[in-house]
Amino acid sequence: RKEVEQDPGPFNVPEGATVAFNCTYSNSASQSFFWYRQDCRKEPKLLMSVYSSGNEDGRFTAQLNRASQYISLLIRDSKLSDSATYLCVVILGSATNKLIFGTGTLLAVQP
Amino acid sequence: GAGVSQSPSNKVTEKGKDVELRCDPISGHTALYWYRQRLGQGLEFLIYFQGNSAPDKSGLPSDRFSAERTGESVSTLTIQRTQQEDSAVYLCASGGQAGNYGYTFGSGTRLTVV
């Protein structure tokens, strides 16, 4: 089983739609969680951290479910500019702070 | 600058040559990572430095790959006797020790082995 798993997509959605991505992680000792965004042929950029209580940043909402070992990202009112690959990132913590990336979910917002 | 700086941005090299890639992390960041990303693929962990601790080299694909970092400063990734399968974008990221605020990536070095 991969350490971090994501549905690769693509998710094709119309402008204005709400879309949700899930990501599962295998190591219950994982301590920190993030969502990154990567545009084509660009470096990944931090979108948001994921906190235990859930957190929101504008149209984006991130949630963590430790019991089921998954995190989610909800995007409301999708814009064309949201088209990108969304990467789930987990830090194992404890003995190592190694960043583990999922393979990403491709989102294409259609006009 | 305020970001992570990588050089060169592009490198074309002949098979069998050695290459050295450089990463200047954000000042004060104790953690530094190297990743490799082949075209159309995900990020592949290579190596992780945390302060003066022994680096986690578990992702280095072969003994042709090595990396160094002195303290919390510049890191270099060296690939000896390059092969065509080494062609990829090599990304460096740095972050604070706790990592709670995420990590910042450089724009990468695009390596092409011909």
C-alpha cells in the first residue's frame, strides 16, 4: 500500500462547481498534513495546511479525519484558474520529518 | 532573495558526465529536501537534511547520487556518470524545523541527459 494515495483524476468540472478531493495515508503516526498545488511545468506551491479541527481559506476548506486516516480538500465556486494538480502531503513526524507526497489529483475547470 | 533558489535552471549533459545541482534555501530554514519529478509523474523523495542531524538518504536511487549540506546553508546534489533515466526536474524545498507552516520549493533544475 502506498504511504499516501490520491485519485489521479482528472476531475473535469464546470466553472462554479464544488469539487472535493480525498487523500488517504497509511501511517497512523503521521503528524502534519498539507495540500499543495502544482501548475503544469511549475514547482509545487503550498495551498494550505490541514488542521485537526478543519480549516477554511476563502473558497477552500481542508479537513482531517485521523480515525479513518484521510484528509480532504473542498473547492467551492470553481474558477478556471483553479485548474492544476492538487498534491496531498503528509509528514510522518516522530523519528523523521520526511515529506511524503501523493501523486496528485488533476483538476480541469471548464468554461 | 526571499525564496528558495536553485541553479542551474536548465542543464543538458552528455551521458556519462557528472553534474552538480545547487539549492540555496530560505535563510533560517533548518530542513531541506531534494525531490525528483519525471515528466508527467509525481514527486520522488531523494534526501532530507534537518539541521546538523544525519541526513535521511533513503530515497537516493543509486550510489551515483549524493548530496551534501553544511549546517543550514547551501546544498548540492551530485549525480555521477549520468544516465538517460536521470532526466527529470530536480526540486529542492526548505522549511522550518517544526514544518507546521509547510515547505517552500525552488523552481527546480531541469536536467536532460543526451
